[in-house]
Amino acid sequence: MRLLILSLLAALGALAQTVTVEFDPAADFTKFKTFAIPTAS
């Protein structure tokens, strides 16, 4: 029962977040390069 209550509270907290994104539609994305972070060996 306790796990159910904690799960519901976590779900409500996740749903309460508001994410807004602003971007420039005229941005030239050909100038951006991709990269990878090497893994530790």
C-alpha cells in the first residue's frame, strides 16, 4: 500500500512539470556538429 501511494505521488509530481522551449526557426543547423562522450575503459 505504501508503495502505491509513493508511486502515485511521484506520478503527480512528474505530471505537474511544465516545459517550455524557445527556438529560432531561422537558425542554420548545418553549422552544428554532433559529438560523443567516450566511455571509460
